[in-house]
Amino acid sequence: MFTRCRIATTAIPGTCPEDAGGEYDSYNSTFEAADGGNPVLVSVVGNLVDIVWGADAETPQPDYPDEPLLILDWEKYTGETWQQKIWEYDGSNGLDSIRSKLNEASADAIVVSKLDEVAWLFNLRGKDVPSNPMFFSYAIIKLDAIYLYLYDKDGRLVNDVKTHLGIGTGACVDESTTEAPECVTVRDYSKFLGDLETLSEDRIWISDQMSYAIYDRSTCVRYLMASPVLLMKAVKSPKEIEGMNNAHFKDSIVLCELGAWLQETMDELEDPAVGDIEVLSELIVADKAMKLREAMPDNEGLSFGAISAFGPNGAVIHYKSTEESNVPITNQGTFLFDSGSQYLDGTVDITRTFHFGEPSAFVKEAYTRVLLGHIDLALGTFRTGIYGREIDVLAREPLWRNGLDYNHGTGHGIGHFLNVHEQPARIRIGYRSHEEPLELGMFQSDEPGYYEDNVFGIRIEDIMYTVEAETDHKFNDYTYMTWKMCSLVPLEPKMINFEMFTPKEIDWYNAYNQRIITELGPALMDLDDGNLAYDWMMSKTGGVEYEYKVRYSAASSLYVSFMSLISLSFIAVIFGI
């Protein structure tokens, strides 16, 4: 049986399908052992949805997307050209080019099938998948040729995209026949599997997460391991890091506008304890946030459907408000709002939990413990080679301390104007295949929570990225890392019990608030809302003082005095005083 390899390991060649099938062979072995016949995996050439839909359906099937592709300028947004990523990578993020990886593995070609990997590799984006700026595609990268497979290639390859890909210029005059390292040959999407079968003499690198159809049509000599693009994409370039910070800055303005509008609308309700579903509801808030984001420069829509959840609905981790489940927001419970947006310079995901009344003692404790876990993870320092699963405990320990927990991951990777969830690193308990250690330049969410079934939900989520930590020592020459926050949105002080904080956590909280005031404040003051958002932000970012105190009860004071006398007597005896 073929063993999965991590990205960083040397590729191991497979032989033939029956010997190198990875998970596929595992499935077939299970089928062979089953009673009632010997079923086998069969790859399906046609799209099953197309087949099932059929020509006689009452509702006509929509056509495949055909909008022109969007070029993501390398100087403004990505920091590297697609040519560098494929064949002359400058190593600005410490990783090699695709062709360097092929040479290292003694492979002739690699199949790239994940849509976000193709989009990232060619510095192109699309609108084929809602909230995810990708386009239906495949790519085959050879040592001497590049093939890109697209639906409606003629309609999608507008002149600017052709120029971007070098088609029809220089050595790449004939896009259908030219094979050269710097040229892209664009082929119709339907020809991909057939072309793959023709590479009978090539040693093909495919991911063990690809479809069985790709595996089945690859040659006998293959490399079954994770795509190198997975890690290249996760380790952001300096330009991508700059863009992600810009995107979160813009979105932080939106969240402050939203917070101010929420409070103002709540204050104007005739009865805030009952609410008014026509004025302030889960769906109304989600729509308001979307419109505020649409007004931001370079906005490209939502990065996922907002989780807008009041009271008991907040206890459903992936809740989606509908016309049937929609409820008014009142001052009698928590309001959890998990949302995000796409910008040309980055992808955003953020969660804040609001309360417009007086939270109960337990709600306040739960929010405080969630926040402490959020802070403790953000304060973490770790070295190269450490997986996210090994630091997950930092976020959970303040909750565990009093028997609380949450049933979801603590952190996920996030793309650069791509998918809101991105592999291969994550912060989550337990082993998962294809997971990679954290590296400099990786973005992760920090989102602990607590959910009381049928009562309330709390989650605090920000996006942060790894930076080098300042340490006096460097054991074994490891690189030591910590986190820097991108999100700059106030927390809810009325839900925080600061007596549970350590001085270090107070320092983090004050420093974070000061960043919001200093960095975001001027932008909020420039808004045309009469300083509403600025005033709301200032009302949530007050500093917290702390002092060291040693408290003794009367009994404990007597005990200390008594023990002091005993100690003095003991000293007198020993030294003959």
C-alpha cells in the first residue's frame, strides 16, 4: 500500500494503480472484502449533476459560468508573477517554484485540480463559485509546457487575460500548438481527462486528494502526494501580507459602523426588551453589513454567508438565518455575528458577540473565558516545526479551567482573495492528514467560543498571522514565532470580568485597544456619519488599570503572625539566639 507523504518529504514513486492507490486502493480493498459481489470504483466522465438534471427537468439547468477572468496584478496584489511561481520563483516566501519541485521529485509533470490552487498559481480570479473567487479549471504543468483547461475558453480569455498569460506574444504566438516553459496553452475544459491519458511516458505527480477519474487516467509511474501549491499559497508573500492587512483595515471600519448602527437602532426601539422584527432582526443586520461592505473600495462581495444569530440561535455553530427562523434582536440576550468579505487585496473573516442589555453572571464569565483563550493564543510563542494542534490548548485552557469547552476548531487558514478556509495549517485538536506545521507568513483565525444549547452562543474571532518573535536565545537555531492581529474591532467591555485577567492579559487588551484608537480612529473620524462610528469605538476601548494586592483575612493574618513566631523561635534555637 502506498503511504501518504507530507509536502516537505521527498516524493516516492508509485508503480501501477494496483500498487500505488493510497485511499483509492483502501476503498477497493474494502469492496473486495464485502459480501454480495465485488464492487469497484469507476470514474465517471460526465458531470453527475448534468446527468441527473437531464433535459426534461421542469426548471432549466443554468448554463456554466462564462464571465471573463479577473487578473490580479502582481505588482499591486500578489508580489509574484505566475511565471515566477511556475518556473523562475525568486523565493521571497522561502519556497521553490513548481518546476524546482518537479525536478526535486524527478517528476515530469504535475496535475493541479483544486480551483483555489489554479487561481493562485496564475494570478487569476473568477466568479464561478459563490463567495469564492475561483473558476472551473484544471492545469497540467510540465517541465516543457503549461496547459490550462477552461470552460468557454474563447469567451473567458479576453485580450487582457491573453496578454497576462503571454498568449500570442513573443514565443507564444500560437496558443494551441506552442510548447515552451514560458507559454500557456489554453485548452477546452472537456479535453482535460483525454489529454491526461496521453501522458503515458511521463512521471505524473498527482495529489491523493484528487478525484478517482484523475487517478484512474494517470500513468502507472506516478507520485501520489500533496500538491506543492498547497503550501506555497498558504505562506503569504510580503505583498499579500500587506494586502491582507489592508483588507482587514477596511473591514474593521465596516464592523465599527455596524456596531454603532446596532446600538443606535437598539436605543431607538420602542421596547428594546421585546424588539421589532421589522426594524432590527438577524436578516436586517446581515443585509446592513453587506451594504456597508459593498461601499468599501475594491470590495468583491461576501466571503461566506453571514452567521447572524440572536439568543438561542447563537448556540447553533453554523446557523443560517432564514425567513422562517429570523427573530428580532433585543437587549435580553447575546447577538453573535460571524461574517466576512472579499476584497481584491485580501479575504476577511471576523466574529463579534454583542449584548445590548445586562448580561447574566454566567454569560459574563463565559465571554471572559472565551476572550482570555483568544488573548492567550494571540500571546503564544512557538518554534518552527510546531503544528497548530499543539498550541490549540492555549485557547481552550481558560474554558477548561471551569469545565467549559467548544466543539469546533480554534483556527483555520485563510486565503488571499480566495477561500475563507485554507489548508494545510490549522489550529485544532487532533491529527489530520495533510496538515503542515505553522510557518512565518501564515494567516490563521483565532476563534474560541462557548455555546449553551437553546440559550446563547459566544464566539470571538480575529485573523492574525505569524511573525518572528523576539527571543534572547535560539535553541537549535529554530525560528521562533508569535502572532500579529489584522482585525481591529473593539470587544464588549460590559461582558468582561477583568478580575479574571492576569497583568499580561490586561496589557494585551490595553495595547489592542490602543491600536484600534491610533490606527483606525482617524479613518472613522473621516466617515460621513457625524462621528457615530468613532464615538462607538471610543466607548468600547477604554483602558483598564490593575494593581497588585495581597489580601489576608483576619484569621489568615493571625495564622501568618503565628507561623512567623514559630519560625523566629526555630531560628533562635538553631543559632543559640
